[in-house]
Amino acid sequence: MVRQGPKLKYKISAQNNALIEAITNDFKIGRNVSVSRGGRSEGTLKKNRNRLRAMFYFAENKYGIRDITKINEEQILTIFEQMEKGVIKTLNKKVFTSVPSYQATFKAFWRWHIKKSRKEKGKVIANITDDFIIQKKRPEFTHFTKEQVIEMAKISRREYEVFMWFYFDSGIRPQEESKLLVEDISVDANGVVMLNIRNHIAKKGSFGRKIKLLLSGDLILDWIKDKKPQDPLFSIEHRVANQYVGRLAKQVLGKKITLYDFRHNSCCYWINIYKKDQALKYRFGWKNGDMIEYYSRYIGLNDDISENDLIGEEVRTKLEKELKQIKVKMSVKEDQERAEMQELRESITKEVLKALLNKDMLRELLAEAQSK
């Protein structure tokens, strides 16, 4: 194996470095953020630090700005334009492939700067990110099937067998999984294992949800049987997990994968099973159907309706109307029959009472005759 050299690092001024540390510390506890859902995960903080460091480096080298809060709108827009065109490259001389992610991170930084300045100094800062056009790229991922998960599970350690099936089944985001506790697993009245993704651990922009674990439920129950409610559901570091599942996938698929690939492929699996888009959106924590459309196209689903289908739909609609009319007529007929039966019962009751009354009168007459 070829040993790689040390990873290149963007060197920035002490002042810019202090700004990165300040925003990291605030985001770690959910302070001075635009939408608070508690502290951000270590993975998110690390990505934000790396992106900010790169952008601050470009600002220093291009414009001599050693305090990024002094940058203006034209300068930051020019930096992003040149990143898009490949004029500004990484330290490894590679073209940036996810510039929208850098834009989103800088936008979050600038909102933090605005909020912090207003709270601590009463100072109003202009928003130089208003004209950012952040067009997110659709996620690229390595596709695999349920059968290939079975193959990977066969050659994995026990903890990773449970871990991979849980990820593929639930489609959970890694940052959500890292905050799960044993108590988030339950069994409903029908014996189905449920996962509760609490609202405060859901990804920003998503929501809490309670979903069924139909593929991994038994494995999970066995996994937690000796654990306490407040124990973490898993204690596997994501960096290590990505390396391990990457090696497994290399053997089975011929290429490496990451934990997030399990979410992508979980979507591809369940999209063929769920009958309603709304239920699928709930399971994966989506507020709109954009990702359903993306995964549908990815796995080759399309609009294959034909004129024959339309004819069938017309016939079905007509039959449904006729069936509804029949049901109404049957209901009316049942009501009539019910009324007739009630009338018959009342009539019989009257006749019986009359007969009993006549019988009592007859007895009285006989008794009276005998006494004479």
C-alpha cells in the first residue's frame, strides 16, 4: 500500500482562526444560531471548520483580509465564482465539486456574525450573503441492494451486522443515530419493533418521527437485551465505521461505501414498498417530495401510464359509483326490512298480549261459574 503524505492544511491568521473557534464553540452548544436544535454534531462541526478555513485562506491570499468579518459582498461572491469555474482550487490542485456546500457554510457563519454582533455589541451588520444562489447537487452514492447487505453482514463482526441492518432498515442519518439511546427502541401492541427519533436529535430542517424496524427489529432487540435504557444504542465511532464498512463493501461490491450510502439505498429499497409518498416522507424525515422524485428516477421508476390504464380507470370509477348506488339501495332496503320486522314484532306482541288477556278473562269466568 502506498503511504500518503501529510494532509495539506490551509494556514490562516490568528484572528480568522479565533473566529472559527468562536463559532465552533457556539454551534457546539446551539448558541447564536439561526434555528436552534441544540448543539451540532462533531461531524457537522468538523466539516464547517474545514470549509471556513479554506474560504478564509482564499480571502487572505486574494485580498489580504486577515479578519474575514471585513470582507465585502463583491469579494465573497468573486471567490465563490472562481471556485465554481476552477480558477480557485484546493491545495491539492483539485477543482471544488461541492461549492454550494461552502456557500451554505459561509452563509451560516455570516448569520452567526450578524446575531453575535447585535447581541453583544448592539451593532447592525449588513447581510452580504443575500444574493447567494445555493443550488444543491443531488447526492451521489454507491448503489447496493438488500441481497448485498446480506452478503456484507455474513463476513462482518456481530456488532457491524446489527449496525448495518439497522442503518439499511431505518434509513437514519448518521448524525441522528449517534444520539440514539436504548430507550428509543420499543415494541408496539402488535409486537412490531419501533424506533423513536426524538425531535431534538433530528437533523435541522427535519423532524422527529417514530418508525417501524421490519428488517432489523429482532437483531436490535437481541442487541439491547443486556443494556440499560440510558445507554447509547451504538457506541461505534463513525470514522472507524466508515473505514470498516468501506472494506466490507470493497469485497462484496468492488468499491467502497460510507454510512450515508445506507440511507440512500434504504430510500431506494422502501420506495418500492411504501404505497403512499406521505408515509415515505415521514419515514425519512423529508418535508417535501423532492428526494422521492430523485430516488424514483435513480432506480428507474417512471410514469408508465397508458391509454389502456385511463380506460381501466374510467371503468373502475364507473364501477365504484355503481357499487356506491347499490350500497345505498341495500342500506335503504335494510332500513325498510328493519322497520317491517319491528312492526311485525310489535304486532305479534299485541296479539300475544291480547291472547293472554283473553286467557285471564276466561279463567275468571270459569272460576266465577264454579263458585255458583
